[in-house]
Amino acid sequence: MGRWQTLYDCAAWWLENFARRAAWEGWSTGDVFGIRPGYPARGGLIDQLGDNRSLVMADGGARWRSWGIMSSYAAGCSPHLEPFWKGQ
């Protein structure tokens, strides 16, 4: 339940704060909400972001810092991924 709760909470936060911009920039459902079964934190933006809330989105990309390490993700990286609510 822990991972699913994290995905849900992050998705709700992201939708409230970034959905409009992402739609305008062409982010796909897989890019944002996708998961890779068997590979936690290796899916779309929400899966990688987890509990982190230091997200900055601009010019088709997303950046965040966690424990001093800067991570990034770009629109179009994973449009083929199934969204987490369809996952197993």
C-alpha cells in the first residue's frame, strides 16, 4: 500500500500544481503517470518524483533536487508506459 499511496499523493499534488502546463507542453499519460512493473521509481515523472516536492517544470522538462542530487525528466521519454492505476 505504501508505494500506491505515494503515487496517489504525488499525482494529486502534481495535478493541482502542474497539469495545465504539462498539457500545454505535450506531456503524455505515460510520461507523467507511467510505471515499469518490477522496477519501482523507474517509470514516469510521478513514479520517479515520489515524496519529493521540489519540482520545477519548464520547456518540456522537469527538474528536482533530492538529497543534493539534481534529477531531470523530459516530456516524450515514456509515452508507452501504462499509468499506475492500470498497473498490476
